[in-house]
Amino acid sequence: MTTRTGSSPAPDPTPAPAAERRSWLRDHSELGVCVLLLALGVLVLTDALTMDVDITQRGPVGPRTVPIVVGMGLLVIAALLAVDVLRGGRGEAEGGEDIDLSEPADWRTVLLLSGIFLGAAVLIEPVGFPVAGALLFWGAAFALGSRRSDRDPLIAAVLSLITYIVFDKLLGVPLPGGPLMGVL
Amino acid sequence: MNALNSLMDGFGTALTPLNLLWAALGVLLGTAIGVLPGIGPAMAVALLLPVTYGLDPVAAFIMFAGIYYGAMFGGSTTSILLNTPGESAAVVAAMEGNPMAKSGRGAQALAAAAIGHFAGGMIGTILLVALAPTVADLAVDIGAPDYFAIMVLAFIAVTSVLGSSRIRGLASLLIGLTIGLVGLDQMTGQQRLTFGSLQLADGVDVVIVAVGLFAIGEALWVAAHLRRAAAEPIPVGLPWLGRADVKRTWKSWLRGPFIGFPFGAIPAGGAEIPTFLSYVTEKRLSKNKDEWGKGAIEGVAGPESAASASAAGTLVSMLTLGLPTTAVAAVMLAAFQQYGIQPGPLLFEREPELVWGLIASLFVGMVLLLALNLPLAPVWAKLLRIPRPYLYAGIMFFAAVGAYAVGGEVVDLVILLIIGLVGFGMRRYGLPILPAVIGVILGPNAEQQLRRALQISDGSVTGLVNTPFAVTVYAVIVLLLAWPLLKRLVIRGRPRADA
């Protein structure tokens, strides 16, 4: 059985061929979730079955049992989800206050944000939280479409510095100050 | 009355100047963050977790109580003035509240919501005081098989009561259980899913999972679909109610809690169902049926009161059984675990100062909520105009602070981003978030109880069903599982409605 035959007997009438193709692609892409669940299941099962439990087994249920159940569950759910998707079932994308689902996903922004976040994570220890945090905020605001090159960095710097002082000095939650705080 | 004495002691704890300050700060922070569009109570609590790391547990939970109630109230303000609720419990508030705001009665809608929250929270907390010690006493005797049964019930309830697809709910639960498996096995010290990494041997911190799924996942998801022109909030003045409005709404305020409280206490999705039930009830009982849909004030008052009371109900199961029934309770449970405190029947005996201080501060928080939020409503309304790039950049920023504060390790930030990407994918494909969080938090605990029960029975499966309590719980589970099948038999033949 292929996805094409699976989606064609769906009773709902499709308004336009372009929309039909896009929705077919969307059906198709959810199979990616099944593949990921399947891979996760295999991973969990492999880990459980290669576990060396002879010494550590205590009681009738060892450390393997639950991972095996979870792993099997993942495989079963991956299969069930695949069947559901092929039958035309579709996961409902989450709506929200600032979400406009009528336009296609903006992958550039998502990748950019992830990259900026990773960059800040790498920088936090060498340059300290105030600088890395400010870069994170400014970068994220830029990625999300803010182009006020005067206001954005100022807000980022103030927010980051205040957060650092409040957490590190007032609340007793240590954050790395970095060389900048060493100078001040 | 023992409970009353303990409560008086609790007030002694809650009313110290410093703790009052924490409660007020919690209410203000919770409301401010709850008002911000796109941030629900669960994300608010998760993002504010690190603020409490440096505090002692009593102060931390007093602050949490304020954040919880504040965030719920903030969410309904957003619903009323923006009409695009991001959070399911606030959907009902928009149904009558937004038409009211549009027709220039926004001040009355906000007042009805604020007083509704106050009434619901008060009645709910009184019920909590009356019931929680009793439940805790009863629960002291329950053993491993009973706990395991309750947790299975929680798993089944979050996957099958909520959301439109059980398969997707189960997939989410299994993802959560898998994350919960990472680390050392609690009973034998066996490494599981660590791939030899030392960092993973400690397991993935629940706070990182919660912040990743709720905050980073949401920020990335919004980034992919950001509305070009943000919805315009309706300006509003100081909330107030006329005599006629009070006459119409006081019964609704009092009815709401009795719908909300029981639903909060059971794992049925928190405030979503009771707010809707309250809405339907108020509509049926209303004398002004023609106003419904165009801004009936009872439709704001009743559901808001029910929502607030359901939060109190949630605390009953969370404090007495260690069973989180909502996302917020799940995050709060994570916070308890952070302090090495295990909520459950023994909590009332072991940590009386903490529990009763927390409960007393709920009353205090409620009064503060009303006293602060009525005059501050116009300020909160201004928060709705925050430029969206700043809002979501701020969420990413504070998520990073929270994850880093957990252990001061960069690898936590990387794990946070990965879990955030998982949360993004889950939102894209309609996998609900709550089952995953419940899976991470309850999974390891459920496994322990299961193994303990089977150890006692020497491996015999009957050891799981040898108490009347466990049997009752399993009967409820079977009923929950069978219910949609029965319903499907009735409506079979109709064409399937796709999303």
C-alpha cells in the first residue's frame, strides 16, 4: 500500500489541485514522525538488550524490563501512527495568539534562532553571561524581524546586565561574569 | 480542629514580612508573565523556576503559589482583550469576555474575571484545607501497587482525555518516558541510555525538559509562523462592576468552584473541561439568554471562578498523592524534587511548615491578586503591545538563564535546544506536550513503584491488583479506555472529520 492510494479515498472534497498536493505532502511529512519514533524505539531496545544485568539484577524485575516495554511501545505507536497517517489522519498543528498557520513555515527563522542559541551556549563560559546573553537576545530579536539597530542592542545589554545582577548578586544563583565583570 | 490549628500556624509562616513580599512578588511576576501573549501558566512557572533557586523551600513555594494564580488570571486578561487565547483554559474566557470588551464593557469583564478568580480561589482553597489532610491520612496506608495504579491512571488520563488523537498522545507519553529513562537506574545503578556519557548519567533534569518543551519549543514554533501583524488589544480602563452586574454574577462566582475543584483534583486536564462545563451551566441558568455570544457577564464570571478553583483542586492531588494533574502541577512537582522534597501522603507529617505555609499563602495570594490586579489592569493591558520579536527573544533568553542555572553546565543548554526542537516538532504534528512532561516526571517513579510491588509479590503479576484501591483505579482506567469506543459505536457511519 502506498501513500497515494491511502489518501485518495478520503471523503473530503479538495478545493484546488495545488492545495491537494500540499496537503498530500503534509500527510507524507508526518511519516517522518513515525520514522523518528521507530528509530527511538530501536535505540531504546538496543540499549536495553545490550545491558549487562547479571550482577545488578535484584528482584524479579530488573533495570531492563521497563525500557523493553517502552521500546516496544514506541515501535507499536510508530506503526499505529503510520497507519493513521496513511488513512488520512493528520496531527493538528498547534494554534496560538501570535501564530498564523495560513502561511507556510518559515524555516529560515527557526534555523537562525537555533544557531544563535547554540552560539550563545558556546560563548557563555569564555565571554561571560552578560555578553553572551545580550548577544542571544539581540540575535533572536533580529532573527524574528526586529531591525531597530539603535534600540535592540541597548535593550539586550540592559536586560542581560540586570538579569545577571539580579540572579548572581541578589538571588544567589551563580552565573559566569566573564572577563567584562572582572574588569568592572 | 487539627487542620485549623495547622492552618493558623501556616498563616504565621505566610504573614512574615519577607514571605509576604515573596507572595506579592510572585503574584506580580505571575500576572505580568501570564498576561504576555503566548505564555501560559505552565511556561510562566517553568521560566520563573530559576528565580527561586536561591530561596529556601518555604519562600520558594509561597512565591510559586502567587505565580500560579497570577499566571492563570493573566491568561484570562489576554483572552478578554485579545481574543486569541494560547492556552486552553482561557478559551472560555474569550467567548463572552471578548465581545464584552468589544462593546466597551472590558472593564466589567476584567472585574468579573478578577473577582471570579478571587471567589473560586478562596472556595477552592477552603475545600483544599478541608480535604487534603483527610486524603493524606487515607493515602498513608496505600502501598506500591496503589501508587503504580494511580500513575498508570495519570498516564492514561492525560493521553486519552486530552487532545484529539490518542495515538499522538501516547506517542508523546512514550517520548517522555524515554527521556525519563536516561541516567542511572534508581534501584541498581545500571546505566541506561547514557551512551557512556558522564553528563547523561545524572539523567536529564526535569526543569530542562519542561523549559525546553514549553518555552523553547513554543518560541521556535511561533517563529516559524509569526503573525505579520500582531492582533490589536482593546484598550481598557479601571475594572469595576455596577450593582446590576454584581446581581447577575454573584451566583456564578459561587457555582464555579464546585464545578472546577473536583475536576482539578482528578487527572482530566485541569481547567479545560470545568471552565467549559461552567460556561454551559451558566448559559442554561441565565435569565438573559439572548446576550450569550454577544457578551454575557455570567459567561466570564462562572468559568473564571471554576478555573481558579480547579487550580486549588490540582494542589490536592499534587500535595497528597504526588500526582500532577496539570502541566503547572507537573512543573511544581519538578520544583519540589529540586529541593529533595517528595510530595505525597507523608508530606503533611514531614513538612508541616512548608505545606501549611503554602496553603496559607494561597489565601494571602488571592487577596493580593485582587488588591493588585484591579488597579493595575490598564498596565497589564499595555503589556499586550510588546513587540513580538522582543517577547520571543526574551523567552529564549530566560529559558537559557533557567537551564544554565540548573547546574551551571553548557551541555544543559545544548540539551535544552534539542528538547526545544522536539517540542517544535510535536507542535507541528499535533503531539500534545503535557503527556511528555508527565512521562518524564512520573515515569521513573512509576517504574520504582512497579518494581517494588513486584518484589513484594515475588514477581507475581497479581501483586499489582491485590488491594481494593488498585482494583478500583484499574476499573476507572478500563472505563476511560472503553468510553471513546462506546462513543464511536454510536456515531459510526458518519464521515470522519479531519483536522
